[in-house]
Amino acid sequence: MTVSFFHRPAPDAVPKPVIGVLCCNEFAERPVQAVASRFIEPLRRLSGATVLLVPALSDALDAQALGERLDGLLLTGSRSNVAASRYGGRTSDQDRLDVQRDEVALTLGAHMIERGKPVFGICRGLQELNVLFGGTLTHDLAAHHRRGPGLAFDALFDHEHDVTLAEDGILAAATGATRLRVNSVHEQGIDRLGTGLAIEAIATDDGLVEAFSASPCGAPVVAVQWHPEWNVDASAAGRAFFSLIGDALGAAPRALAAPQGDSLRIEKIPTGIGSLWIKDPRFRFALR
């Protein structure tokens, strides 16, 4: 009798691309790695990807090795903020930090981008990528989030505003729109835009940068400040965002080796803060 312990795919079956989804450090009676399920389901259904959860524990993974194995990366939203020390800002007394997530997001994001793999960001993910490209963040965003005692979690996402899309941008092409109504639940936002990032959307009321894109090493880097995964079935724009991820994953070469040559070589710069830079005249990736 022959016993099969696993299903063998058909010889001509094409494996799904694997996208890493970064977790957060949370505490539920003990330290746990957490990511909201609403980020994962659209990646499976709309992006056609297999999801691999990436722990936000800097000592638990080799970012360079993982970057070689993943086909793409999604930096999710989070209840924590990026530490001000990462971009030379001032710390707020109300900051809820996740310094290990900062470290993993910036290190792994840099390795993925350098290898020509697509990287996407949502909310905190946008902020992390802006810092990675040398930008800064601000806390002066009272109009962009809703807080209050006894406020239900779902009510946070009822807070909305309009964003205006760049006419020739990736998001405008994907959605077929020039303006979107999006949720707004963030306490941090872009102050100075990172080097080489193209604005994809701005808040219609105050001009805050709400989305950007770049392709420094061939693959797209796209990030939005809002949450496209929230109630995605009722949002054409949200579905378009995850379709963009699927298209990028489908176009990304598997196990791409790191580019060779000085133009994209990672090196350490003796700044005293351990910055990591990609040597390219257009882009400077800073890991503080």
C-alpha cells in the first residue's frame, strides 16, 4: 500500500508568487506577532498570491536571505508609529512605538527594492517607505484621524476625505478616476517627501501627500496613506490597488539576484548612525 502525505501539483502548474506581509509586535497576555486578517484575504483573492507572514523581530530573520526568496512585500498599517529617531524628528508623548518593526521594515524593504522586487505600503507602510527614501514625517494631523472615548473600532474607518490623483500616475490609470473618497485613520503623515518618489495622490483639502510611487531598480514601489483593504468588496479603488499588487508580482522575476555594479551597490556610510544607502544618483535609502 502506498500512502501519499502531500499533494503533487500538475507538472505544468505555475506556483503562485509569494508575498511577505509584515507583522507587528502586540501584547495579548504575552508578546505576539500580529497582522489583521483583512490585509491577507485580498492578497489571496485579488492579487493571486500566497502570503507569508514576516515577524517584526529583527533578530529572528535574515533580511537579505528572505529578500531573495520573496517575490514581493507588503508593509501593512499598524497601531504604532514610526520612531522619530528614524528620520530626525521629535518624539511625541503619545507615540506608540514598535522599534523592531521599524528595523525589519526598513532593512527588508531596502533589500527587496535593491533586488528588483515590488514593495507596497499601506498607512504605516507608506510612512516607512518615505523614511527609507530619506523623507520625514509629521504628527500635526488632527484632521486626518478620529479619536474619542468609547469609539468603536469600525467607526475609525468612517472618517473619510477626498484625495486628488496625479493625472499621469499609476493609481489614476488603475482606478480610472481623478479623485477618490478614502478613509483617514492615521496619526503620522508625510512632511518631506523622500528622494525620487513621485506623488500619486494628495489630500484635496490640505495638500498632504497621500500616495506615491517609484521604480528605482525596475520593480514598482507603491504606497497609500489610506486603507484599501478596509471593506474592499465595496471599494473599486481598493480592488484596483490589490490588482496592482497582483500585476507587479506576476511581472517580478523569481529569485532575482542582487544587481551588480556600483550604481546599485549597498554599502555602509560612516555617519555614526549606521545608515544603509543604495548608491544611485536618484535614490538614497537611509536605515537609521
